[in-house]
Amino acid sequence: MRLVASENVLRHIRERSGSLYVWARSERCCGGRTTVLETSTEPPARDFRLVECGEIDVFLATTLACEPDELHVELRGRRSPRIAAYWNGCAWVV
């Protein structure tokens, strides 16, 4: 898996724990179901597997059926920035 992230994002993750945890969350929207990615620098109460990407430790939830070719990671917000992740560049996971 290729991690696509700026040095600013990588520094933000390293300052917290050096690890990024990624899992999917489904919700109903617009008459259908949408699945988006959630992230944390602290391990949530679920099972994860380490994915080699070099820059930081990335853990994907074991419930994800496959891993992306690319995981895009950005910081969102100014006062209290949060980490947003995109699967192969898309906001929704299929």
C-alpha cells in the first residue's frame, strides 16, 4: 500500500503516537448506505493489522475486506486538526 501524505501530516501523526489506525464506518444517507473511513492515532477497541508503508505505522481494521492501492491522508480543521483518510483518493469506500 502506498501512503500519500504531506510532511506536515506525517509530523502531526508522529507527534501523537507515530501510528495511524483506519477503519470503515457505514451510515445511511440519501436513500442508501455510505461507507467512510475513520482515523485515530490511538488504538480503538477493535482488531487491526499492520500494513507496511514505510513512513509511519498504519493499522487497518481486520474487518476491511481488502487494502487500498493508495491511502491518502490529510489534516482537516485549524484549531483542532483531525486526520482525514481517503481510499484510493475517494471519500467513500466501496
